Amino acid sequence: MRLLRWLLVTVVSAVPAGVAFAAGPQDPGTSFALNLTATTTIIIIAILFFVLVLPEADRKRMGSTFSSLRRYAIAGRSVDAEIPEHVYDGIRELDNRIPPWFTTLFLGTIVFAAVYMASYHVLGNQPLMIEEYRDEVSTADLQRRMMIAREGAIDENTLTALVDPAALGRGQDAFGKYCVSCHGPQGQGVVGPNLTDEFWIHGGGVKNVYAVIKNGVAAKGMISWALVFTPRQIQEIASYVLSLQGTNPPNAKKGEGEAYVEPAAGAAPADSAQAAG
């Protein structure tokens, strides 16, 4: 009988552990899941050992000890002491001892506060929030510079609209995340102008649209996206915007500005320093 109990404990505890560690850690989320599984497995082993392996006398002794600790942790060793002069409207006030768990938790917060202050404000071992923010900004700026270096430089004077479906798809994704609140999901215009007709406030064409996204239009409340997107990403968004021409979405906003006609090859280029509509 004892052998069967040991076999049951071994099988039940080995199965979740084997499943948890079979794949091995791959990322922080997986590592957390494995640690949680291992902890749960240990708890299961302890419970099964307590229920199936330990003799009944030992279980009763351990159970009695646990019950005593539970009573002490929850209520403490106190006796209700009635204070008659504090009886009001039939409600009695009792002078009971504060539960030990509450006192321990309160002392723990004091210790934590002392360690926190020493670590962050005295010794300077840990960075403050402003320092973490500056580090993250520096890291993001470095990553942006590396991304721009990998993409290569873009000559805005010879800029052309992209037609590659993959590039237009990336432009559409960015447009859907950042531009729909002002221009609508189909470019029909909401607060911002309609992007699907031939009318442009500051000139059409890929160069002007690129300039608008890069520089923004402060007078219209449009921010500069030069710090959010790389030049290649701006080109992709501008190309997607131009691909919306003539789509005629429902409930499109009335055209604003003047009709734009792409200049013929060899003609003087449009003023790309202006912002597009």
C-alpha cells in the first residue's frame, strides 16, 4: 500500500513538471509560466505527501499546529474586554488586540520605505523615474538612428511614390493607427481634409504629402511626425495616401483647397516645403 502511494505521488508530480520543462525557456513570459508551473508542482507534491504518505498521527499533529498558527495570525491571542462607558446606541466598543498579521504588514511597509529611500535617494543605486525616462529616450533615439542608417538616406528632391504592395501595406497600417482620427479610416476626412479627391490645401503629389507628414501643419493642429516615423516610413504613408485618390468613399468631406495636377516630367518641381492637405 505504501508503495502504491509513492508511485501515485511520483506520477502525479512528474507529469506537470515534465510538460513544463520540455520546451525550455524561450522568453520572459515562458520563463514566468515555467516558474509558476514548478511552484505549483512543488505544492502538489507537498499536499500529496501530506495526504497519502504521512501517518495519520503526524497529519493530525501538523494540522493542529497549522490551526494554531492560523488563529494567531488572524485574530491574535486577545480576549474581548468590554468597556461599558463606550457603549453607545447599543453598540459596544471592545479593546481587542490588533491582529499580528496587520502589525507585521505595517512594520514591513516601514522597512520597505527605509530600504527604498536609501536605495533611490541616498545611495543612488537605483535610477529615479526621470532618469529612467531619459535613458529610454536615449535608447529610442539610438534605435531610430540605427533604423534610419539601415534604410538609407532619402533624397526628398527626387522622391517618388511607392507602388510596392508590401510598402503600401505598411503605410496603410501606420495610417490606420495614427491618421484615422483626423482623416477617417478611408481618408474621407473628419477634422482633417478629404484625402481621396483631387483638391489639396497645400499642394498634392508625393513630395508635398511627404513634407506635410514630416513637418506638420501647426496652424491646422497637425503635429510633425518626423520624430515618430523614419523617412522611409513617411514615404510609405505618403504613397498610401496618394493611393486613395479617386476611391470616392461614402460620406466624403467636401473638397478643400485647389485641384492639383501632377507636373509633367521635366517641369519645375512643386514646392515641397509646404504642408499637404
